[in-house]
Amino acid sequence: MELTWVTIAASLCMGLGAAFLFVFAVKRDWFKNLEDAKYQVFWSDVEQLVDSTEEQTDGSEPEKR
């Protein structure tokens, strides 16, 4: 029974820590420009696709970045 209370206390501490981290992040505007990160990932995938297509058509290797 003692171990049950320890696990309950630990889970409550982790939950409160996550809630405080979320509030801190919102107050610091860490969630302000989520769209920018999305487009950075999207366009990097498109560039890799174009590089691999160029390699197949002319037989040369794409430049390493």
C-alpha cells in the first residue's frame, strides 16, 4: 500500500510539472509561430525530393549541405 501512495504522489508531481511548464511556455510565447516550423519541415522535404530527382535524371550526385 505504501508503494501505491508513492506512485500517486509521483504522478501528481509530474502532472503539475507539465502544467506549469505549459503555462510558462504560453506566457513566454513559445507557441507563437508554430506555422513557421511546419513550413520549414515541409520545404526541407521538398528540397530533398528535388535533389534526389535531379540525381536520377543527370546521373550526378547532389551537393552536400
